[in-house]
Amino acid sequence: MSALAAPDPDVRSAAAERLAGLATPAGALGRLGDLGVWLAATQGVVPPQPLDNVRLVIFAGDHGVAQHGVSAYPPAITPAMVRTFVMGKAGVSALAAAHGVSVRVLDLGVDDDLEGVPAEVRAHKVRRSSGAVHVEDALSAHEATRALEAGRTVAREEIAAGAQLLLSGDMGIGNTTPAAAMVAAALGLPAVEVTGRGTGVDDAALTHKQVVVQQALDRAGDRIADPMDALTALSSADLVATVGYLVEAAESGVPVLLDGLMSVACALYADRIAPGAAAWFAAGHRSTEPAQTLALEKLGLEPVLDLGLRLGEGSGAVAAVPVLRSAVALLRDVALLADLMPPAEGL
Amino acid sequence: MSALAAPDPDVRSAAAERLAGLATPAGALGRLGDLGVWLAATQGVVPPQPLDNVRLVIFAGDHGVAQHGVSAYPPAITPAMVRTFVMGKAGVSALAAAHGVSVRVLDLGVDDDLEGVPAEVRAHKVRRSSGAVHVEDALSAHEATRALEAGRTVAREEIAAGAQLLLSGDMGIGNTTPAAAMVAAALGLPAVEVTGRGTGVDDAALTHKQVVVQQALDRAGDRIADPMDALTALSSADLVATVGYLVEAAESGVPVLLDGLMSVACALYADRIAPGAAAWFAAGHRSTEPAQTLALEKLGLEPVLDLGLRLGEGSGAVAAVPVLRSAVALLRDVALLADLMPPAEGL
């Protein structure tokens, strides 16, 4: 498979040239300058267009491991939170409303029929809960393929709706356990280095969670060498769909602002399935999960925000959207030095 | 002098209680939770009101040291940038337009008559350029008093115009030199620990700048023990006005989002003049100047953003405004767990 095309290098150069010509000291815009140049390259135009159509998709699903003491919360929270997203009353709902980001929630594998929830939320459901990855595969090969295709389909729909920037969010009690296993498998690390406290487990539960992650890795064995095999063994319907969503965005040339551990773990696999995909991704925030930082390093991404968030839902990505808008505004709206003063008086 | 009243402790407790009752895991909102609680306490109401009226004042002035090789840019840039702010074409103009922040620029001590610039920009002018602090006092005692009162007056005007949050910005070639001296004097540190590259001086100029800052400190001698004496010796008309603006905001109970080195150096002196003022301040961003980080530590403030910005102008504070809006949105608009599920099913 040949690598994906990178964001346009000629446009990147032209954007960097514009940045250097702004009426600001060289380098003074720091990462806002870099982000503006990246966005211009992804859009193929200098200066970049304002980010008026930013779209978040939350992929929800349950995880068999949640029945095995890896989370501070019971699995019944997952469907309750899907309903809360539909009502627009969750944490990410508040952030998205504040920053003009559209939110769509999809049930890929919630362990509940979600009766009364709009049908479109359940339209891509693959199964009720994914397998407990320390004792069984998360998915069958067929389910994994379906989940990947569902994510691709959803990305195509969002792009057709005009998405200039896509965000991925997650909901699922227990999901930091398969996500940690995914990162460990991709990076060749032991469970102890990748496992964090998720929504807030205590020391004893953290130790237990490390054991569960290591069991999952040991069980998967050599299958982790192939990304789809690794996903089938270690992830879940919602996480594979997220991978498909990210692959499709990158292949379609639409930039993505990543969120926390689940989003970044899936980005690792998107880049394995479609090498070069990571060039289309920026990192919204640094979560408190160690595996997220390790995965970001592997992807060569530096997060925009570092606020100690561990809410999930896409919240860190949504909170970072205004920073990308700052980057666009600077590259679009600041005077060029050449326009302010004749060359002889220039700096 | 008795300490200023802190943001309302009862409201702070009530806001913390609301935060704990949101339909999010305990602690999952990280610093966004803390910022929301702080804003509620400053406003005296739970949940906090949306930040619809956010106002930046840029205090502009020249510095005698700029004639002595401490900056990468010539002093003629200062009046050119004041004109650029008036045109709305500077870096901070673009950010402020993107995030709905009003911008006012004031000439406190620009070394230019600014002919043709609206009279209100010059209404508070104290003098043309402040003294070169390594060889003479920045201001006379009378000028320092006038500058402080000008800043207080401006803050009162902004508050009368409905400011819910005030930001301070700076413009003045050479201003990181007096600001570094101010921080060194307040913290009892030698020049070598506080002096940075400003808009980007090279190694030789950085060494020279350190010598200039140390000369200023040595010249000021014991006068640094009194904050107004220190300001008279080491700062400038624009920086003293910024101190007055911050003191007035804190005394009036209006929260402030600080910017980079100049803003934070002035916040140190505002807190010396009006002990307790710092409780009304949050830190917008971490600049690349070492003295800013040292001053933030002294004030007990952790910056919201860390993007390698060194533009000045208030740009880091404006870029951080959406993060404060995120904090407000979460505390206002997320469902309470008690409203989502009956107590028996609660977490």
C-alpha cells in the first residue's frame, strides 16, 4: 500500500511564507503559526478558510472488561450518557454549543437497546457490547470489518455535510482498558507502562487493570503484528469504527483534531492501516492517561491544550477548536508588513 | 493596608458543590472545573454568567533602553504598531475579532506625537518615552502617580462599559527589559535569571541585555523595597498604568486574565500595592520569557495555554478567553446527575 498524500507541500510553503511576512516578529506566534500553516496545507489554500463547519462524532459502545472491575463506574452509565448526548446535556454538549461544533452520537456497541432514542443513533450498531478482551476477542473478523466500514461511512456523511474539520469522541464505561491494550500492542510496550486510572480507579483497581491489559496482550500474541487482527482481538466495535472514521477523513483530505486516549489510540491504527494518515491529524489535548502521551509521541503530535481533562466524549478536542480558529484568524487577518510600510522602512 | 477581599468564599463553595454534582466523573473536568469555580466566585453567582463582555486594553509606550541595543527591533515600530491596532490589523486584533473581545489601545509614553491617531488614544499620555532604566529613573515620582491614576481611570471606564473580564496588553519596543528588571526586583533575583530574548535577540544581545537589567537593578538599589519607588526607578509610564489598571480591577472585584511578561510583571506590583489582588487574576498563557514563569510562580498562577507565543499585545490572554468560556459553559449547561437519575440509581 502506498502512503497517503500529505497535506499540500506547495501550499504549506506558501502559508509559511505568508506567516513570515505578517506584521509580527519572526516566530512570535509560536504554535499558532504552525497550526495555521498546517490547516492551510490541509485545505489547499492560503490563507486558510475560517473553520465554520466543525463536526464531532461520538462513537459509543460497551466493553466486556467493564464487568471485570476495571472502571470506577458501572456499564449502565454508557446508555445513560448516550441519552444525555441526545438531550444535549453532557459535558461535551456544553462545550460544543459554546464553540459552534456540531455533535452526532452513534451507538456502535452499547449493551442496551436504547429504546426511544432516535433510530439514526442506532443505525450503525454492530453488536451489544464487545468482548472482554482479556478472555476473548473483542469482535469477530466480520464485525470488525463492519465496524470499520461504518466509521468510513459516517466520515463520508460528515464530509458531505461540509465538514472542514472532524473530531472524534468516545463514550463507553471501561474503554480505557482496550485503548491501553491497543497502544501497548502498537508500541510494543508492557501493560504497566500504558495503563492509567481512566475515570478514576484507586490503586488496587489500577493494579488489577494492568493485569487485565497484560492478559489481553498475552492472549492476542503475534496477531498484534497486523493492525486489523490487533483491533479484532483487543479493541471494540466503537473503537474500530473510530479507526475507520479517521482513515476515511485522512484519505479524503479532511483534517482531524484528535481528543484523548481513545481517539489517539485509534489514530495510531488509522496510521498503520493508511500510512501517512497522521499528517492529517492534530492533537487537541493531553489527557491524564499515560498511553495517550505515548501514542502522541509515536504519531509525532504535540497537544494544543494541557488542562488535566479526562472526561472523554471528545471534550478535549472541542475545547481546542478555538485555538485552531485563532491560528486561522492570524494567518487571514493580520496585516502584511509589506502593506504597512514601504520596503525601505521594513524590518 | 488591609488585604483586598478575595472572590466570595461562599460562592466558591457553592460552585465547587455544583461542579461535583455534574453528570461527569469526579475531577474529570481538570482545570476547566477549577476555572469555572474561580469565575463563579469572582462574579458572586452560581453558575457563572457567560463571558459576553470581555475587554482588552493595550498600554503602549517607549523605553529609553531601546536606544541601547536590547531589542531586535527599532523604536519606530511602537508608533507603527499603535496605528496598526487602530486599524484593527495587528495580531491581537485578529484574535480579538475571532473571539469577540473588545480592544482599546492607549498611548501612555510612545516616543511619537501619533499625529492623525484618534485623540482618545493619546488622552492619557504621560510623556514621550520613559527613561533608560539602566542610567536614569524611568519616571519622576509625579509621572508615576499620574500613570498609576491613568490606569485606574481606564479600568473604571471599562468596568462602567460592562466588562465581565479585563485583559491587559502591551506594546513597546524594548519593554521586556524594564519588565525583567521589575520581576528581578520583586523576587530578589539577579538579572541573569530573569532576562529573556524578547522579540528575538541573538546571544550577544542577550548578554548585553542582562548587563543592562543588572545595571538598572544596581542603580535602583534599596528603592526596590517599596513598590512605587521600584516602579518609578525601573518601569515606564505604560507599565505603571498597567499596574493601576490591575489594582483597580481587583479592588472593583472584576476578574483579570493576564497575558505575557509585561502583564504578569505588572500583576506582581499590583499585588504588592494591593495585597490580595492576585486572587482576582488568572494567567492566560506561558510566554517564552523566563521572568514571566518566575512571576507566575510567585503569584501562584498556572497558565491556561502554553503555545510558545511571544507576540505581546495581549495576544496570549485573548487566545485563552475561549478556555474560560469553556469553563463557564460546563458549569452552566451540563446536567446535574441528580436530574438525570433518581438517587437510588446515582453513582
